Amino acid sequence: MALINKNDIEKLINVQANTQNALCLSFYLPTHRAGKETLNGVDSLAFKNQIRKAKELLGRHDVPETEITQYLQPAEELLNDSNFWRHQSEGLAVFITKGFSAHYTLPISMPDEVFVLDEFHFTPILPILSQNGRFFILSLFREKTAFYEATIDKIRQIDVSAFMPKSMSTTDSLKFDVKGHDQNFTHSTTTNNGSNIVHGPGSTKGDEEHERVREFMNDIDNNLWQILHNAHEPLVLAGVDHYCGIYRNITKYKHIVSQNIHLNENSDIESINTIHDKALAIMKPLMQQSHSESLDRYEAVAGTGVTSEDIATVAAEAIHGRVDTLFISPSEPVWGIYNETSATAEIHEEYQRGDFDLINLAAVKTIAQGGKVFVSSYNGMSEISDGSSVKALFRY
């Protein structure tokens, strides 16, 4: 299951840059995990209608019928994959251009929209890529490990069974076996920053079990790295403290949240929504703090020449890597072009061939160059209420 991240956006940008004179198709679709909508093929029918709309849009760009068929072949193949439509989440994004296609299941609902432009359109997925967007949860238990992708609104379990051990007793993926309960980890221990230190009588047995647990955690971390190696989202650890402490000390991932989700050894009876609620109790204050601190920085220097609310100015500065922090408000696209000769952006009242959505352009360039993007009205946070679509704090 593909999880979209900043590196995927960079890949898509490189694809569009290296495709000569080809149009880029971006499909966004709200989907369903299960229920009557899945049984009745509601999602695939909606995608079929999107393919029809994409065909019309390609025709408006004067694309010959034979080329339209070539453009839409990957979409048609996806449409006819019945197994694909049985394994959806809250949203779907599909990107197609000549010789290339990619799709991503998403943890938040998407608008029902199709864009046929000179570049891919990323605005609908910006809430996932923003600072107040997605986070991960790793549940660490002796008999069950699980990995989740979450936002403020939704959570879904990611199937990592193909490369990550499900439990410490999974003999086909581990070369050791540990008996007992999570709460009876060793005979005699003290705790230092959540990690057990064995001492006193029984230390030999305790050392052995401690090393076995470390092997287990290393196995998890090495395999989970396939997903997390390019990620920057916060990771929340869930479980008993001594497991979380050991994992925290050995992991290669640098974005682990300091506070754990406290779950007991019977957590398997807790629903995924309970885990989500406990994660939100940790993550919401952190997201709100980051948002508030960034907004305070903006307001402290607003009007001094290092900020702007003009989308044409912001888009041009983002292209040059000058945007440190960007606040955007969900809105209709702001169509325009960037003039490389004058290094300025120009806004058009209506879409013209070759136009960008300047909000999309500013946000994607900011993210790609290490800046922060916050989406207004997401996570209950709003800083843009005066009709402007952006606020930007420049680096210098």
C-alpha cells in the first residue's frame, strides 16, 4: 500500500519536468473502506465518470483521439481491477502522464475532481503533507505489532505483514522465542528513560531476554525503515514503557514523539478508534503548539517586508526557495503563470493553457525546499479569515 510523502511529490515533479509537451492528469476521489458502497461498486463507478470527464478535458486541449486513448489506458486498467477497488481507504489520488502513472490510497477524504494541466495538481493532498497533517503510530507488543497512519480525523492500519514480524513468537520471522507476559519482562530491573537495566539475582536470564527483545525491536525497525526512511512525520509509540524505551534507543527514525501511548497487554481488545483517541491526546497539543509558535513568528514581523499575503509575490518567492513558513486556506485554484525572465507571477481571472494554480505552486515549492506549510481550518486551527488565501513568512 503506497503512502504518499514529500519524496513522491518530488518524483512527480521530476516526471512532469522530463515529459516533453505532455499534459498531466490528476484524479481525486472520495472512497470507502467497506460497506454497501464497496459491495455495489460505488467508487469504481465514480472513477469511471472521472475518466469520462478527463476525456472531455483532454479534448478541450485539442489532443487527438488516439492520444487520448493512450493517456487514459492506465486509468482504464485501474478501473477494471476489481481487487483494487475492494481495498480502499478514505481517499484516492491517481497521477497520469505519457509513459507514467501512479496511485495512492489516502487517509482523508478527497474532493471528486479531475485536473488536466501542464503539471500535476497537489492542492487536495496538502493537508496530509502539511505540518498539521499526518502522523504514524507503532504498536509494540510481544504478541502483536501493528503500524498505523493517522490524521486528526482518521486512522487506518497499514498492512506491513509482508516485511515486519507480527509478534515475538512468529517463528518464521524470528530466530528466538520469548515466553511470558509483557509486564513480566525480567526478574529484577530498574528503569532509565523507559529502558530496563537488569541487575541482581537472575541477571543472566534477564540479560538474555533483554537482548532477545532488542533483536525483536531491531527486526521491526530495520524492516519498517522501508516505509519510514524518507518520512518526516511524527511517530507515536504505543505499548508498555519498557518496550517503547528499548525501541526509542535503537531506532534509526529521528521523528519519534517523546510521549508514549500507554496500553496494557490486553490492548488487543481496544478498538482502533481508542488507539486513535489516545494518540490524538498526545498529537493535538503538539500540532497546535507548532502552529501557534509559527503564527506568532509571522505576526511579530508582519508588515516589515519579510511577510506577504499576495499570492503572486508568495508564489514567485517560493520558487526561489525564500518561503520559510506558509499558511494556506482551502479555496478555489488561483490560476496564473510564472515569468522566469522577470521572476514574477501573474494572476489570471480564468484558467488559460499553461497556467498553474499559484497556491499549489507555492505550497509544493515550500515543502520541497524544507519550508513549513500549515493548512487553515484543519485541526480546528484558522489564521486566515480576511479573504486572503495565503500568508507567507520569508527566510530573509
